[in-house]
Amino acid sequence: MNSIQKAALYMRLSKEDLDKGNAESESIQNQRMILDEYASSHGWEIYGHYIDEDFSGSDRSRPDFNRMIEDAKNGKFNIVLVKTQSRFARDIKVVEDYIHNLFKEKKIRFVSALEGIDTMRSDSELSSHIHAVFDETQLTLLSQNIRRSFDEKAKRGQFFGSMPPFGYKKDPNNKNHLIIDEDAAPVVRTIFEMAAAGSTYMQIAQHLNSCGYLIPSEYKKQQGYKVNGMYDRHTKIGKWTRDMVRTFIANEVYIGTVVNHKSTVLNFRTKKKGNVPKSEHIKIPNMHEPIIDINLWNTVQKMRQTRRKASSGKDGKKHPLSGKVYCEKCGSKMYKCKSGGISYFRCYRASSTGECDNHKRIRLDMLEKTIIDKINETISQYVNQDELSENIVIINRLDKKLESLKNQRFNIEKSLETTRKNLLNLLKSYNDGVVIREIYEQAQNDYMEQQNATKTKLKNIDVEINDVQTKIENQEDKEEILKKYTHIDKLTIPIVQEFIDSIFISEVANDGQRNITINMAI
């Protein structure tokens, strides 16, 4: 790089600044004015302005931040100028990775205009570390405050999603309250009314498409919303689908209920979310005007439990075992066929290519009887008091383990908070001249190692908690399913879906026998 001093000016504004009332002082205009004047007064040529709005200082996916990093790697400037280091990043690891590693390697000077940080000076690295610790601590505290605020809103039944559900819009006088969107609500009513009349999800979707109704994502786009996630996937399809319809008829928002705490942010830096078990969802009824009356809702929910799916078969139905039966020999699916008035299942690969030796068909009536016997055996085991007691013991044991893990997590968080406070106290002692630099640096390294180790423990405990919560939910689902039945005489799609995961049929052995392996879903 030549001797000309070229500076990249980086600016960032995020919601965290608005939450703290810093919109004016941290505005992009304010930052740009300060940085332009600073660069001019030092005789630096401004290579470019890099601006990220509505991005957290811990977010590594910032578009202009990453553009700046790529330009730095390509040697397009030799100075990075920011108003404060927190504008560049509020994450210690980001500061370390870029300011103290990449920039040093590329001989790029990092300057914070208002804090006196300038990596050209020998004492700058310590000052940068001090500010990084403080900024990350502030971000953690802010994240905790925001989470508490959301929890309070959730318990009060307030809606705080970025986009209202299809059929509703946000109340202009209260953004946390939903009001009916009279243009979209008739579509929702049509879905429920057709479902109650016995139409399949596919038939409902086809009707909506034939009527020319916009799919939810396109409708939301027309209203000025930025669609993503589920809506984005549907946008690519461009038409109403049975999956969309299925989602609508299971959404309690249409009877006036707000369901909150369905997911939670696992890491405020990455914004990674995790699903919360249904038992922990916060449901508050009668929070807004319903689109669907409760009688229509109840009718549709009952029909959901026994709905038979449409198929391309001759009678418009699919067999309950369709998609569940596999060849043990080659792993391919076995399909239903008919010969001489008798129904069979046979290996697709054996019949279509001859590549599998499991060419013997299995009679459907025999297979059904074996499966029905297995399901009834499972039901009878549960009805047995010993089995019931064992299931209760398992759930109680898991509940105790979950409580223990949550207590451990609480203690780990307390330990992490103590380490943060110790770092801040150390910083104060250093600034007050109580602690000399050598002792400060050693203590800081010790605290940082302790903090990283504690964060690893926190991450591991979260994995354990999610695992136990899933097991509890599975046991509760098992109990709920088995309570619905005392004995079955016929296979239906709902019964197979609830009880059967997969079935594997072996080839016929020399003694004329074949194994049927039934993997239960509960």
C-alpha cells in the first residue's frame, strides 16, 4: 500500500440505541459529520462510507460491515475510522478477530474518534480491550432488559410480532393489539367453513387458487411488509397449498387467542432461536375480536383428528399404511397392489427393476392384523396400572432432572454475571490507578478465560435442557395418544400416524417365514 492515508468510515445505528434514547446522538448523520471532520482535520482521504442501520453491534452479518472487511482484505484503505469502538462491534471476539488480528496483519490502523483509541499507539490495545469488556457487558444487560420486557408483554397477552397474522392488522392506536382486516378475513372464514363441510386441505387450496385469492405472502407484500421464513417459502410456490391451509386451521389467533413464548432467543449475539415446548406456551384468550366463532372452531378441530387425506388412488383415498412400509432387504418403499381381488404390499425395486431379491408379496389383510395386534398390545400395556405408573415415574424423573438443570443454569448465569462485575471493578481499579498495568492485564486474561469457560458451560446446559424438554414432551404426547384408545379393530390414517413410525418387511426365509419389524412412534 502506498503512503496516501485512505480511511474507511464506518457507521452503525441499531434498535439498541433507540431503546436507550440515543437516536439523536448516535444517528448516522451525527456519526458522519464527526467522522468526515475528523478525517479532514487529519488530512486523510476518505475512501468510502460504510453504513449499517438496524443491526446490532454483535451481528456479524451486517452487509456494509462485511463489505468493509472484504475491502480491508483487498488492501483498499489503510485506516478504519469510527465514532466509538461500540459502533464497530459490541462483541469482544469480533474486536479481537478484526481490530487486533486482521487489521494488524494487513497493517490497517483502527481509530475511534471520541475514545482516543488508535492502534498506531502502543498503549491502544489495552484501551481497546477495556472498552470491549464494557460494551459487551452493556449489551448483555440491554438484552436481559429487552427479554424481561417481552416476557411481561407475553403474560399480558400483547401481540408483538413484526407482522400480524393473515386476516388481521395492527391497531393504529396500539401496535400490540390486533384488529380484523376486513379484506382478508373472508378468506379465513372460507377456509374454516369448507373444512367444517368436509373438504380436504387440497380441495380448499384449489378453491382459493381458482377464486384468485392472493397467497398470504403476496398480500402482506402489498401492505408493505418484508416477508421471510414461512411466508418466503410459500412465495416461491406462488399458490395456496394444503400446508398453508393446515397451518390456518390450527392457529388459535382466529378465535381471539394470543399465543406467545413459542420460541426464544438462545444467543443474543447470533439471534439464534429455539422452539419452546407447547406446555410452556403462554396462551391468553379473548385478546382481540375473533374471526371464527368457537363452535365452528371446535367442529374443525374435531375433524382434524380423524381427517383422511386425499390421494391419487381410484377411490380418492390413500391406504393408512402408505409411505410407512419398507423393504428390509433394499430399503425401498413397498407399495400397495392388487391381484385376483386380493390386496398386497410388494417391494418397488423388486417389481420395477428386479434389483432386489425380496420379490414375494405380503397380503395386506395379514399385515394389517399383525399391526393391529401390535397397537392393541401397546394400548393394553399402557392401560395396565404398572405401565401407567412407570410412565408417571419417567415423567417425574425427567421433571426433576429439568428442574435440576434449570437450577444449574441459574447458578452458571450468576457466575457469569459475577465475572462481568469483577471485570468492571478491575477496569475501575485500573483507571483509578489502584492496579498497575501488568497486574491488570494478567487479571483480565484470567477473568476472560473464566468467562469463556462459563459461557461454554451455559451452552452445554442449554443443549441438555432442550433434550430433556423434548423427552418430557414425547412422554406426555405418548400418554395423551394412548388415553384416546382402549382397543382398535381397524387401521385409519390418524391411528397409523400416531402409533406407527415405520414397518420393515424381510424376504421370505427357507422355512417360509418372514420377519415384520414394526417401529412404534410412541
